Amino acid sequence: MNSARNLSAWFLAAGLATVLVPSDASAKGYSCRNDKVVDAPMKLAVDQQSVDRLHLSAFGGSDKSGVVKPVSWTLYNAAGTAVSTFPQGLLVWVSSNMVKEANLEGLTAGATYTVGLTSADYCNNQVTVKQSFTAGEQALQVQDASAPDLSSPTTVQTGTTGSFTNITFSVTDDTGVRQLEVYINGTKTHDFGYHDGLAYRWWFDNYPDDNTLSTLEGPNYYLVYPTQYKGQLAFVEVVATDVYGNQTTTSNWLML
């Protein structure tokens, strides 16, 4: 199975990473010579929305530079080992406010995890605060008869110059997506597997700070397809399976 440890890795490999440049002007002219720490780091809240899904929020924090912003989220297993970080790589051209609301799927019900939020000040001093929890602790007996909500695949031009053509679609589920497969003309080209202790699915809430939807916002996939299909009219099929085995299939003819 060709599963991705973090969905953002697909964005980065496709050249789709959004990058974050500080837009804060309050610290203009501020000297970092004697500023080596974040005075009060941002805090985090963990909301377990289903058997395996978390909604993570960053709030608070202060610094004498006038700037404190969220940088990234990290998931640790019960042994304290970092198993997934989001986003992967530097963010550019979007507001740091986008990072304040994150979503995570792929957890194992009953397993203990820790989430860490890294925040930074104007001088890029960074600090991480953590919170532990047990996944699905209140929902281990939940049964789900609803199949995933899966959109039909389409194509989209991505990259700063629109130089990448990707297959894109969105999928959500009441309890979480366990597996997602993509077929082109009957051949499997992508296979994402979660709930195996290795792969996790992240996305940021839609934050229209610049009236543009980032590839890291929303439960969306942006997939690079094999070059052999480029320039062809192809039949693309997507199959999504949730935690309880409910399945949805959508398809479309696409010019790749």
C-alpha cells in the first residue's frame, strides 16, 4: 500500500506547499539582539469530534515583540515519539491565522497520544506546548452506517504559475476515512491507508484571509498522476472506505 504518513507530503511533492511570511507590522524595527525566548507561548485546545478525528485550536500567547503566531502541529505516540507533523515545510504567502485551526484523522481508538503546538515570536524564537489524550475515549462503542461523503474527481491547475495539473476531490466521514484509492482507466495509481499507526490525515480549516483556498485548507486531496496519462481523456475513479467499512465510489472522465 502506497500510504502517505502525512497528506501534506503530497502537496509538497507536487510543489503545492503554501508558505507563511509574517504579515505582522507591529514589530517593525524591533531588535532581536537580546530577545531569546517567547514570553508566553500560545495554548492549544483538543476537541475529539468522532472516534478518530480531532479539531485542534491555537489561542492566546503574548510577547514583548508584539508578535506571537502558531507555526506547526505535532502528534506524538504513547512513547513520546513524534509520528507526524503538519505542515511539513515552510509556509509562504498566507496568514499564520490559517494554522490556528487544524484537523487530524487516522488515530487508533483507545490509544494514548500527545499533541504539540509550536508557536514563535517576531525573532523566530520557538516553543512547543503539549496536551495528552486518549483517542476515541468517549466513542469506542459508536457504530457508523453512513458512507463517506466523497466528491467526484476533477482537475485543477496548481502552483504559483499554474504549472501543475492535479486530480482533486474532497472526502469527509462521520467517523474518519480508513482507506482511499484512486484508479485511472482501471489501474490503481494512489492508495492511502490510515489507522495503521503510521499514516495520518491533516488539514487546516478554510481561512479566507486572502480569498484564496490553499491546498492545505479543507479535507481535500491534490494528486499528481503518472505522466503516461498526460494529454489523455481518462476515466478516473475514487473509492473511499470509512472506519467501519462503509464505502463510497465516485468517478469522472477527465482530460489529464
